[in-house]
Amino acid sequence: MDLPQNVLVGRVAVVTGATRGLGLAMARLLGRHGATVVLAARSEADVAGAVDRLRVEGIEAYGRRCDIGEWSDVEALRDEALTYGTLDIWVNNAGVPGIYGPTASTPVDDFTRVVRTNILGTFHGSRVALPVFLGQGHGDLVNVYGRGDQGSVAWQNAYGSSKRWVRQFTETLRAETKGTGVRVHGLNPGLVMTDLLGKVTSQRGYEARLPGLQVVVGLWGQTPDVAARPLLGLVTSDRAEFRDLKRRTLLTRGVRNLLAGRVRRRNRMPLDITVVEAER
Ligand SMILES: NC(=O)c1ccc[n+]([C@@H]2O[C@H](COP(=O)([O-])OP(=O)(O)OC[C@H]3O[C@@H](n4cnc5c(N)ncnc54)[C@H](OP(=O)(O)O)[C@@H]3O)[C@@H](O)[C@H]2O)c1
């Protein structure tokens, strides 16, 4: 979509999980179109680094260390964003995968970690942004979906079911905010070549299934900058959601990536697998 470069001038946007991957690309996209962006993630050093990178590119960027699983951190993030003017866009992007393997032997702490970030974090972000948006009669809330948002995903139950929860939560918020001027969007970016896919932890005995993922990513993966693009269409329209994984899109991209040699062994996304013992 070709929108004017200044389409977001005067708007302040918060992006969680914005130090790398899709979140950084989304912050860059919003900033390049004129928004003031506020980046958040848990590593203070990474937040500072990402803010510097965007400023060098001419973007008005700020940042704050924030663990989205911590309510007080998320409140403080909203308060900081409001010091830059209004609060117009909030992207609940931060998300983590769980350890790959069966639910029956999933470490309890790991399941809790995924729920705390993907579910509780999305609730926290929505809970701080919506009162501001409702008070001013406008605002765009974007929740990031992922694999599992429309069906089961074996061996990735914590992640997949959390994304299905994000979808239902988002659809419910849309119903609750109807007619208020506030817009609630869902975005499923498809496969994006980021650490989330490239640095995987597996229960012992399941790691052998993962190299197949590299072929899938080689066929259908996108760079974060490309995957972020649909965000612009959402925050500048009433469109409820974007879903990358449409048959036609996948067919075209698959052929293009195949021709570009992205599926060949030496061109594949590097895969770093950590193996942990399953819990009985
Ligand atoms: N990659 C894909 O193929 C894909 C596909 C569909 C959907 N998605 C979704 O897209 C979103 C971004 O994924 P990605 O692939 O870009 O992942 P990524 O490269 O691993 O980046 C994750 C970002 O989230 C931050 N983060 C993690 N836990 C956090 C927490 N508790 N509080 C605040 N920040 C936190 C990380 O920084 P710190 O570690 O420093 O906190 C980092 O900035 C996720 O919601 C994911 O589910 C990804």
C-alpha cells in the first residue's frame, strides 16, 4: 500500500517487543511514516540500541525497559508515552515461543512463562491503552496473532493456544469498543525470519523434527520489514485484521523463494536448537 510518508505525523505509537524482529520493523515502519515511536522490551541495553538505530534513520524514537508480564511496568510505559503528546497507537507485539514438545512433559515454568507474556502481556497492554483511547474517542490497538490462532498446533501447545486466546480476546474487545471511535485490529504476519523461529528450545527426542522447519521458513518466510508492512494499512483504516497465510500469497511467495534459492541447504535460515530434558 502506498500511503504518504507523513500519514502518521502527530501520532504517538507504543510497540512492545520492539528491540528486534517484527517489533523493531513495525516501530521503524510507523516512525518512517511520521509517528513518534516508543519502544519497549525487557533488556535495557537492547532498548537503548534499538532507539539509537531508529534515531540515526531520522525517526523520533524513545524507549523504556518494560516486562509486559508486569502490570506496573506496563502502566509506566503508558505514562511515559503520554509525555510525548497523545497516545494513538498501541501494538501488543511482544511474544515468546514455548519449549517444543508434548504438553504432557512440558516444564510447568515454561508454560507459565508463555502465558505470562503472550496472554497476560496482551491483556496488560490493552488494559492500559483502552481507557486512554476511549477517553479521547480514538486510538488503534493492534494485537499480534500467530500460529495456532485458528487451530491446534501439536508440540507447540503453549504458544498455539495462547495465540488462539489472543484472537478471541481481540475479537471481544472489538465488540466491546464498537461505535466508540476506538479500532481494535488483529495481525497475523505469517512466517517471519526472526529469533523466535531461529533459536528454538526442544524437549529431548523432539529436536530431530525441527530442521524441517528451516525448509518451511525457506519457502514461506519473510524478512521482518516485509512482514511489518500490513500494519500501516490497519492503523490507517477500519480494517479489523490482516492474515498473511492465504493460499494465493503462499503459492506466489513459495515459487519466488524457491527460484531465489532460499530453500537450498546453504541458504537456509540458521537454526540454533537447545535441547532440554522433558519433565515427567
Ligand atoms: N516470527 C514469526 O514467524 C512469527 C509468526 C507469527 C507471529 N509472530 C509473533 O510476532 C511477535 C514478534 O515475534 P518475533 O518473531 O519478532 O520475536 P523475536 O524476534 O524473538 O522478538 C521478540 C521481542 O519481544 C521482546 N520480549 C519478549 N518477552 C517480553 C516481555 N515479557 N516483555 C517485553 N518484551 C518482551 C524481546 O525483547 P526482550 O527479550 O529483551 O524482552 C524482543 O524485542 C510475537 O508475538 C510472535 O508470536 C511471529
